[in-house]
Amino acid sequence: MTDWSALMARPPLWLRVALPCLFFVLVLVAWQVIVRTADISPLILPAPSAVLDDLRQHAGTLALSTWNTLLITLKAFVLGTVAGILLAIAFSRSRLLELAVSPLLVLTQVTPTVAIAPLVLVWVGIDNVDSAILLLAAIIAFFPVTSNTMLGLRSVSHDLHDLFTVRRATSLQRLFLLELPAALPYTLAGARMAGGMALVGAVVAEFVAGSGTDAGLAWRISEAANRLNTPRMFAALFLLGLLGVAISGALSLLQYLCLRRWHESAVSRDR
Amino acid sequence: MAETHGFRIEARGIGKRFSGQAAPTLSALDLTIGGGEFVSLLGPSGCGKSTLLRLLAGLLRPSEGTIRWVAPDGSSASGTRLPDIALVPQEPTLLPWKTVFDNVSLPLRLRGTARAAAAPRVLDLLRALGLEGREKSWPRELSGGMKMRVSIARALVTEPDFLLMDEPFAALDELTRHRLNDDLRALYTQRRPTVILVTHSVEEATFLSTRIVALSRGRVAWDLPVDFGPERAGLRDHAAFQALRGDIAARLRADQAALS
């Protein structure tokens, strides 16, 4: 019994992976059994086996769409994160700028993407739908990076600031050797959120904007919905979920690798 | 090495009032500290010791009066001839994302010294402070006493003209404190920076200093030389040391009594 509670208190990595996978398989089995025994129409709820068939038959198209969605999500993530950090630095340098601009930034966050998408389409998307999608996804993604990085930049201890002042550090030295490293745990936490939101943004934007030259998963889903191809919808949804998990996992790994040496959140402690 | 650092501090008519405060923290304070002195600032809590230290460090501007750094030739320090000041705050405040080596070399890096060029000096100091082999450790792996040693090494790495210390040993246990006092005393006699130490410990002040300045009500209450000479190993057990320590404690009690 104590072995079990110790295992649960500090679950090893294999267990953290194995448990959710096992649970997912159980859900799939239950789903399959229910659909078969209750004889539910595949238009309403296709059995997992039907979804798997569709995945296999259209692997090429779906893989390409997954790749396109991943690409645009990554671009939006990088764009949003870089813009978010630069904006946070600008705000931390100028209180005036922060007071004037940051309330307007909140406006971009409380307005649903779906609502501003048509406008962005008119501005940049007429000839180039892909850049409209990219821009929309980046608009959603930058905000957590900005707000977290700002919090991090502000939370640097006064003693450390004093140290840099007494040593006559230049403001660039202060930024790169003190403030940005101190804000890194915050920035990374923001980036994790931004990763998920970039994906949401890419999907929502593609729904609204339609597809550009390269169709993504959102396009596959709406296309399948128009044709009442429910198994295809599930297949695309499954890939979308997989993409989300992969992005979130990669960013968690990045966070761990950056912080494991020194930050409390990543350092494991012997008990 | 003795008497190489010749800068002198001249504080004249220093007043400091923080906004929202009825009484000024410091008022009409005069203090001259010569190059190579080890001055301890004593006094009850709230007497303005730390404020004075922060003024001398340039972290605060005085509301009244002037602080002048006078070079050995008698000219006021300005421009590129500013004295090199190092600060040891109460908490060790190391950069947690840098190793011991990188923390200690930071002040040199800020001046543009290359990492490799800084190495001999950093390793030399780590050895002098009993941190040999610790250069690759992370701050979180160190005890409180070791962190303070790193903080002191970081302050000394540029061979500063002025070493300003704000109750650096207050949070340490007595044994560690004594050992660090011994080490600081040894480093002082070797390198002769001007040291200004804020402390609450009469024993520490008496053991380390060449001069004790007590503050009360925002000015200098009294100013006492400590003439025990440079060699102070075993001094804590001497009758003369105990007597001076008792005398200083009695003066501080009298200051405190005068306040209430």
C-alpha cells in the first residue's frame, strides 16, 4: 500500500505516459462496443474502427493537412512569442507606453478571433489567405507571452537591481544579464499558453477565412462536415488533438530544459 | 599592497528625508572616511545606518548636503576616475541562473573582461574564501554561509576601492559568522580596500574595524578608533578586546536610553 502511494506521489515518466494511454484505449473500446451493440448510424457517431479506416485510406491528404496546420501554428507561435517579448520589453522601458497601449491590447484579447477575422481578411487576406491566418493566430498567441514577461521583468529583486546600479551596468547589460533571464520562467509559462492558443487561432482563422493554397485540418473538418463525412471529421479531430498534445509536450520539455539547473519549479527535491 | 587605494569619502551636511516621513532619517551628518579604513556603523534600528550606506553607494540621492569622493591628489572624483564601489547586501542575492563562477565574475564581465581573462582572479578569490572546487555549483546547492562567501567574492573580484556591507552576516549562525569575520579580516589586511560595514553586532564591529562610528537620530553620535593592530587572530579572548566591547555596548545603551 505504501509502495502504491509513493508511486502516486512521484509518478515516474513511463507511468505518466502509460496511464493516460491506457485510459484512452479503454474509452475507444467502450465506444466501439456501444456503437456496435446500439447500432448507431455512422453519420451520427462512427465507430473508432471506421475512423481508423478513414485515417488509413486518406493518410496522405490528412498528413499533409496536419503538416500545414502545424507549420502555420509554429509560425504564429514564433511570431507571437517574439512580438510578445519585444512588447513586454518596450512596456518595461516606458511606463507611458504601457499605460497608453496595454488597455488596447486587452481589447484584442476580449474580442473573439472569429469576430475580427473578416476584418483581417479584408486587410491582408484578399490575395494571401495564409498570411491572414498566420496574423490572426499570432494575435491570439502573443498576449500571454507579453503579460507573463512583463510580470517577470517587474519581479526582479531590488537587491539585484542595486547590484547592477552600483556596478554601473549599462541598460542593455541590465536587460540581457538580469531582467530577461529573471523573467525567463514567466516567459516560458506564457509561451506554453501561447503554443496552445496559436493552434486554436490557426484553426479558428482557417474556419473563418477558408483555406489558402495549402488546406489545413480545419479545412478538412469543414469540408467533411459539408459532405456529412463524420468519420473524416473524427479523423481530422483526432489529428488535431494529437498536434495539440505534441505542441504542449514540446513546450513543456523546452521549459524543463531551460530551467532544470536553477529554477525551483523544475528542480526535483529529495524527500 | 597596503595603502594603494587612496580615495577618501567626504560627506558634508547630509540630510535625507523620505517622502511621507515626518522626521528626516539623516540630518546634518558629517563624516570623513579615509582610504584603507575599516569603519563599522553601529546604532539602534532606524538610526539611518543603512540609509547612509545606500547614499554612499550612490543608490540614493541626499536631500541636503554633498558626498564627495576625493582622489589621492586631492581632486574630486568625476568622469572616468570614479572610485570602484562594491556592495554586499544583507541577503547574498546571487543570480540563480548562473554558476558560482559566473556569479563571481559578473562584475568583471560588466566591464567587458573576457571570461577566460577573469578566470585566474575568480578562482584565486574562491580559493581564498574556501570555495575551491565549487565554481561549477549552482546557488541553490549552497548553504547560507557559502552563498554569503560567494557574494563577498563577487564584491572583491574587481579589487574595489570601497567595499560597502549591509549587515552581511546577520542571518548566519555564530560559528559561520566568526569564520567569515576571520576571512574578511584576512582579506582586508591583504588587499586594504576601504570597508564600511553596517552591523548590529558589537563583537563583530570591535573585532573587524579600525574605527567605529555610532549613529543616533540621524547624525554621528560618537566616533571611536579601534587600535588593535592588523593581526587579530585570537583577539576575541583578550581582556582588552572584552573591555572595549563592553565599553561600546555601554555607549550604545546610553544612546538608546537618551532616545526614549
